[in-house]
Amino acid sequence: MGEIMTADIHGIRMCLCVQCDHVMNVSAADRCAFVKNTPDCSLEDGFINYLQVAFCLLPPDLTPLTVILCVRLVCVRACACVFCPNLSAISTSLHLTHNVAGVTFLALGNGAPDIFSAIAAFSRPHTAGLAVGALFGAGVFVTTIVAGSVALVKPFAVPSRPFLRDVIFYMVAVFWTYLILYRGTTTLAETLGYLGLYVAYVLTVVISAYIYSRQKHLRGVQHIPPLLHFWCVTESEYRPLLQYPESTSRILLSSLNPVDSRKWRRKKWKWRVLKVLKTPVEVMLLLCIPVVDLDKEDRNWRRPLNCLHLVTAPLMCVLAFQSGIFGDYMIEGQFPLWLLTLLLGLFLCAIVFCSTTNECPPRYHPIFALLGFVVSAVLISAAASEVVSILHMLGVVLSLSNTVLGLTLLAWGNSIGDCFSDITLARQGYPRMAISACFGGIIFNMLFGVGLGCLVQRIKTHSEVQLEPEGLLTWILAASLGLSLVLSFVIVPMSRFHLGWPYGIFLLIFYAVFLIVALLTEFGIIYVA
């Protein structure tokens, strides 16, 4: 890497071969000028150059950087929370079966942070290690910590065929990714092969479910319908006996209030403090993202707010898509795109407002679910790009590789919500559903994360995607994930598909050993001569 600087700091000229990681080798007073004048420190994506923020604006203390990262992760998770109801509404409107919806739209809703983080990381050559670390790290975390916790909380017998199906498909995906990393490049056929493998997985799930239902029908087993009417009766207890129509302004104000007064009184002060901090983000999301909830009688139809969404949602897409590159776009060099979007939104808003009522949702209300899906995807993608930029900056500041940041901070941040939800499912008596979510979700994340990420990068660059492993740590990460899957593939059938506390403790110990080995490798204690 040779020379770092070719002139004094006031007339600074940086050598093109200098990498941004060398900023920690110069004095603290010169780091701001180094970051501003080094081409490798300029970020193509993202609204903010966090390297300049870290070295030119903030003090050396890392506390502000940690706060920024936590806020960005909260934004990603909050966007994902409004992502899922719209996906559920879309799958219902398309009359998809539960099996198809579960492995397509609902899997996309649960894995949205992982997918968009991987796409954002693959879009830049110097952060591709983040995507590899996050996808492999999340895979190890989910198949050990989450699966082990479920087995400890509620020992149970796992369904044999679905478990073996999911493990086999995941092992194929991991081995495929391992080969691509070994070669250091991926072709268009291999990229499309990832998406094709997921289509094969979906078809296998659908065909297996069909065969199982046919066998059950031939045996004369009656299907017990879900008790949906009980939920409706319970929900109606809180409604007044005599309902009076609310005014339009009152509906708008109540729709923009993310705080449930009854829940506020019940919760402890810690929850209230966190809710106050999240409220600005939630209000912004309510203002920009329409949510169609089919579980509600009115399908969450809020006429004034939904009409306002026709203005704010398209405008948000224009301003946030690809880090706002279309915000300054001029049509024919004369008319700004954002102004045209605003005018069209106002026109549609007026039409919908004049042709609908506050009480009854229109027949085209499911279209708002599609609009909410698009806006959520754009916002999650934008927030994920910022998270990747922050992690890259932390890697420069702390002199850590992108792979170790991906397998720790990014993987933990994206998987911790799934961890708590799966453990809660197990405690409520649904351990089979929890263990299915463990493996089914990460298959989607791996295949779509790598497949879409490489495909987007290939479209941008019109060349093969280069994946350069960051030393020994990448191979340890891939080997650990493959080993955990192989051990589960052997141990679970040997235990007659019964998952109990010995299996759970084994998985937790496996993850602890993996993490220790990974950190020792990162800090150079374990190395290859």
C-alpha cells in the first residue's frame, strides 16, 4: 500500500492507491483532511458521509457513533414492522395459500432488514464483506442461539420431513456460496441460480403440503377451522354500544397518534422512555406509509390519512430512492420530478377524498397495501444503506474488518427481533412453528440476499461481481455455519427428532466457541503462517 500522503496537509494530494483504513495511521489533527481528500473515503450511496462526521465533527469518543447506529437499527426494524401487515394483505388479496404466503411474502417481511442490508453492502465493493459476514453470521446465530433457546424453553419433537428439507436446502445454499467465495467471482447464471434455487424450495414446500393434506384427507382427519369469530367478539367488547361518526380532523389526529393510552398506563417507565424516543420515527412512518390490516373490521381505512398518503408516499419514494438521487432530477432540464410527483399526488388525493366516506373503505383499498409495500421497501433500503455506511465507518475507526462487523453488530441487530419472537412462540406452546421460522427465514435471507445483491451490482457495473474473502475469518465463518448444519443434520435424527435441553446447551456452547475463535482470528492471535 506504500505511500500515504504526497504533500503537507494544507495542499494535500492523496495517492490513488491509498485505502481509507490508513486514516488511523496519521495524526488526529490531520485525519479530517485525509478523509476529505482520499477517494476511497468517499461513499457512493447514503445521505451522510459518516467518515467525515466521525473525523471532522464528532469528538474521538465513540458514544455518539453508537447512538447513531442504534437509531438507524431502530429505523430499519420500525419500517419492517409496517412492512408485514401490507404483505399479509397483498397475499390475501392474491388468494395465496398459507404455505405459499409463508415462504414468499411473509418470509420477505420477516427478512426485510437482512435482505436490504445485504443488497446495500453488495452494492459497494469495499463493503461486500459486511454482507457475507451478516448473512453467514446471522445463519450461525439463528441455527445455534435461537434454535438452542427454543429447545431449552420448550423441549419438543420436530417434524422430521420439514426439518430435513430445510436443512438440506440451507446446506446447498451455504455450499454454493462457499464455492463462489473460493472462486472470488460470480457469473450471471450463478446469480440467477440463487433465485432459481429458492423457487425450487417454494415448489417443494407447496408440493409437500399438498401431499400431506391429501394423505390427511384420505385418513378422514377433519380440519378444525381457526376461531376467528372469538377474536372478533373479544375486540367488539371495547366498542361503544352507540357509535357516533367522528369528524375528519379527529380521525386524522387519532390516526397519527402512535401511543395506545391503555397500553401506556399498563407499561413500566422504561417502556415509556423508549416509546417517547421512537414516537418521532413512528409518526413519520404513519404519515408516509399506508397500512391495510385485514384483521380489522374497517381494514384500517382512515380516509383523511389515506388520502394524505397519496401525496406523501410517492414523494417519499422520489426523495429516498437510491439515497435521493432523483430529488434534484429535472425533466427535460426544466421541471423538477418531485414537483410533478407532488402535483399528481394532490390530484389523486382530491379524487379519492371526494369519492369516499369516512366509514366505508373503497373497493380499491387493497391498492393502498401495494403502495405501502413499495414505500416500506424504499425506506428499509435507505435505512439499510445508512447502517452499512455506519458499520463501514466503525470498521475504519476501530480497525476491524467488515466481516467481523457483519457477523456481530449487523447480524445481531437484524436477528435479535427474530430471536425474541421465536422464543416467545416457544413459551406460548408453539415450538414447532418457532423452529420452522428459524430455518425457513434464513434460507430466504441467504438466497435472496446474495442473489439480489449480486444481481443489482451486476446491473450497475455490467460486469461479473467480485467477492474477495477477507482472510481466514471468512473461511472460519463459512465452515462454522456448515458444521453447525451438518451436526444438526446428524444429531437430530439420532435423537429421533426430539429437541431437548442437551441439544440446546450444545448449540449455545457451539456459538460461544465460534465467536471466541472468530474474535481471536480477527485480532491476529489465530492465523495461518
